[in-house]
Amino acid sequence: MEQIMIVEDDIGLNRGLSKALKVDNRQIISCQNLKEAREQLLCGSVSLILLDINLPDGSGLDLLREIKEKTPDIPVV
């Protein structure tokens, strides 16, 4: 099953993206901060990550660097 992770602290935008991208054969993983995103990434791989830069507990750019070091083949938008 395809998995898309959305890392966005704006609840309305996060829900809207989740709803727009949801289809039968796709799982949406919704995170509102870096801590949640890091925990979810430990649980398994994702097909795509939609990443906000300004998050309440740090910069999305830090997470982007971590992702690209460990799994450079995952696309991040």
C-alpha cells in the first residue's frame, strides 16, 4: 500500500491535504510536528513526504536533511 506522510502544523491545511490525497489504495500519515514525523518514520517507509518548513518544534529543513541521509530515494516536497 502506498503511504504519504503529511507534516504540517496547520490543522485545517493538514486535514484538507489528507482528504484531497486519500484514495482506496493509499494510506495518509498525518503529523503536526517533527517529533511525530520522526516517530512515524521509524515505523516504516513512505512513498512521499509533504513537509512544512516552519514547525512548532523546529525546522522542517532539519528533518529533510535527516531523511536524505538515511533514505535519499524518498521524494520530499
